[in-house]
Amino acid sequence: MPAAVVILAAGSGTRVGAEVNKVLLPLGDAPVLAWSVRDALALDDVRRVVVVVRDGEQAAVGEALGPHLGDHEVLVVTGGDTRHRSEHAALRVLAREIEQGEIDVVAIHDGARPLAGRDLLTTTVAAAREHGGAIPVVPAPGLLTTGLDPVEGRLGTVQTPQAFRAGPLLAAYDAAARDGFEGTDTAACFVRYASGDTGDDVAAVPSTPLNLKITFPEDVALAARLVAARP
């Protein structure tokens, strides 16, 4: 059954020192955002790709992605004023297909992580199908543990894409909206509302620091070097 991929692009360029949304900055042959979109569209079992944008940036995002879509289409959704509300907006757009069983897994990814790659996305979606949910984790000694470490006894930091069974995820966000709860990431909401009731678990998928998030100016330069070094 096909999956859906939601790519969050409703951030800004403030900390990276740009006058535009950081996902619209150039990276190699495409804008930052286009890297994740192209990877998602290339997967055989992805039915929908949803890009969540800030209100007022719909045209700019469309123009940036247009040359990189080929024959494919993406849904552009206006996000909320928080990450959690942006995620919920995307899930509501997918609700009919989820409720009719046409989408079995939803993966949510940061558009500012352009180098996650197709393999990590595929692995995370597959783990979500098996366990209920899956998140990429990088061993990071010295940081607080998530309790979902890829290697027992080691500490880790959590990345995206984070993938979950679609029905429980949608139900979790609807319940969170009724309660006024907002999680720091997708897994926080899923664990709070879905995993206990459905028996779903959240598995850790090993990742690497190469799946960096562009936040500061030095991240842009590092990502450019990583792209240039690819075969």
C-alpha cells in the first residue's frame, strides 16, 4: 500500500542569515527543498507528496520546485503558526485517503534536511509499517537520551524523516487538537495519543550526522561541500 510524505517548508531564513526562506536557498543544482521532494517522488510506493509552506510563500515555493518535478505533482498546503499545527494541516489534507485505506504510512520530514536521501526514507517507512512508528537516531554521547537509541546504552539525537502508521497518526493529531496539546516533533504526539492504545511502537532507525539540518550559515556551506563530494 502506498505511503505519503509530508515535507515541512514553513520556516524562515533568519538564523541562516538569508532574506528568504532557507529551503529556497540554492544547493548544488536545485533549491534546498527540492532535494527532499525529488527523493520522495522517486520512491515507488509513495502515493502523495505534500509540501507545507508559510502563507504568502505558495508562489515562491511553486516556482522553486517547478523545474524539478518532471511529470510529478505535489500538494502545497498552507501551514500553521507552529510545527505541530503545520503537521496537522497536512494530515487533514490526507485524511480522506487515510480513512479509506489508500495511504498506510505517513512520513514527515524537515525540508531543511536536504541530504536525508532515499535509502533513509525507505528504511524509515518500512520500519513504521512493521512497528507502528520509526524515527532516525544518531548516536551522540553527552546529550540527553531519547529512550529510542539505535545502540543500547548509548545516547542519541532524533532526526527526520519520522514515519508512522497513517490511521493512528491522524487520530493522534485530531485528539491533540481537542486537548490543545502540541508536541515538539511528530513522535511526541504519536507516543502520547497512539502507541498506548493501539500497541504500536516507535522503532529507532540508525542514521548519520550527514543528515544535517540547515540552521546556521555554516550549515549551508557544509551541505554544499557534501553535495559536491557526492559521486
